[in-house]
Amino acid sequence: MTGQSAATGAAQRVGDVLRAAIEGIAAASTLAELDVLRRGVIGKSGTLPAIRRSIGGLDAPARRLVGVAVNDAQQRIAGALAARESELLDAEPALAVPVDVTLPGIQPARGGLHPTIQLMYDLNDAFAALNFEVYSGPEISSELYEFDYLNFPPDHPARESMDTFWLDGGGDGDGDRHGADRLCLRPHLTGASVRYMAEHVPPYGFVYPGRVYRNESIDPRHERAFFQYEVLIVDRDLPLTAGKFLVDTILDTVFGRPVPIRMRSGFFPFVEPGFEIDMRCQVCDGAGCRTCRGVGWLELMPGGSPHPNVLRAGGLDPEQWTGFYVNVGLDRLAMMRYGIDDVRLMHGADLRFLNQFA
């Protein structure tokens, strides 16, 4: 095709677009229709800009000819759009119209529970059916309850400010404060178990959900303020198999089906023996993903029998009483329940995320 014939064909297409656009503008009966036509003809991805981009391969005289035609068509279409828009706006009913108070009102937006809170309520209901009490302790605690009573050695790294938020000058450089005088934001819930044991007579079973605080680096799996859910049973004769059954019951309640778990030996100062309890990752079903770091298993909770020193701190005789702890990362469990792979979403204020659970 010669340059002259290519230019003629392009100019003819411009004319066809112009005629169709003018007819469509005259027929538009709403502002919405007019906007669709505007974007389809002169918008960034519209017909005329596409023709303008296609003339780059023409020679200079042909480019000039087609370019003038495109500019003229665009100006005429823009003028027709503005005129028709003004006509439609003039035809709109006046805004100051009488209000009919008998018409139904606009239903207000409905809120909902945060997924972590909903999960906490579900677990509370499940344990209430098993005659467990729901207990709560203070968020501001002390070194005495969070470390000393829980059998943490004096040089344990969790006592340092890199993990724990110390309050009122009780952190580094304040060697005069110890025990009950050294205040902190609770780094875990286990200290509340000693408070409960000191206030109640065994046997008993209780749960205590709540938020805890640690000086963590935030990433898809860690936050500085997050929820835990701790469970403790105390009785005279309680086999370790009761602990596994407890974990199985929790996961079955949360997911509505059995979930594979594994219990590995682990060391925690407040339990003896202690276990690392893992569950199969429910985001990838064990195939490996970012949430489980590619291993297919997610560390869910520590567990085990309360250490004799912890029982003594709660006023119980370890020769007479034993029990089993589990401490669930509630946010992590909610992530598994709903298939969420980034814990930061759980603590953000993005309504697009939260509205999914309303």
C-alpha cells in the first residue's frame, strides 16, 4: 500500500469514528452512557488515540494529513460531549425536592467481629461446654510473675529488653529493680496461670485469652502485639495423652475436621517435660509456602506439664498435683483458619480486608 493510499484509509477511519461518535452522543440519555462513550472514543485507550498511535509508520506528508484529521475529530467530539452533558444536567430534577419521610431509610453499614476475636469466642464456647472457666489477667505485669515464678533462670535472654517491653525505667541500666517492682507489658500469658492457681482450689481447668507484647521485628509471621490463648488443666492424675487430646479438640473445633499435628520434645522453663506442638500448614496443606517457610508444618504452641517450681509458686504441692499447659498463637491459628499468609493484615486497618469477615 502506497503512502497516499494508507493516509486515505486512515483518514476515512477517522471520519467513520467521528460520524459514529456524534450519533452516539446525540442518542445518549444518561451521564453514565456519555462517560462510556467518552472513554471509548477519546479516552487513553479509546479509538482515536489508537489511530494516532498507528500512523507512526507513514511518511511525513501522510502523518501530517492524518494527524490534522484526528485533532479535528477529537475537538469536534469533545465539543459535542460537553454540549450533550450540559443538556443532560439541565434535564436532571432539582436537588431541592420535598422529602418523603414515609420512604424506607438507607440501611447503615454493618460491622463485624475481627477474625481473631471471633476465633477467641468460638474457643471460649467450646471450652465452656467442657466446664472450663474463662480467666483474664492484667496486661501490665512484673518480672516476678512473668519470669521468676515461671522458673526462668536469671540470665535467660527473654528477660532482656530485646524481647520484653519494660516499664517505668525498669529496663537496662536499672539494676535496683527486680521481681514485683520491675514492671513490664506481659510477654506471654503463662504468668496468669500462677495468679489463678494462687486464687483457686484444684482440680480445675481454665483458659485465658489475651494480647501480649514483644519487641519483635515485624514480618509476615511476627508482630509486636498479638493474641495468645492459653489452657491449663490441673488434677491429681493427668496423663500426657490428655494434652494431645486437648490439642486435637482445639483444632477440630477451629477447623471442623481433624488436623494432623506432631509433638516434638522441646525446652521451656515453665514445663517439664515440654513439647513443641506443630500443625500441618492449612494455607498450603503441607506442600510448603511462605507462611510455613516451605516446610509444610507451622509451629503452633508450646505445651507440657507445669514445672514443679511453677506449681509451688501457685501454692500447689507438685507431689500431689500435675497438669498440662498449651499456649496457642491465636493470630496464627486464625490465619490457618481463613487461609491468610501475612499476620500484618490481621493488625492493619484496611477495611477491604476486614469487611470480608463482617
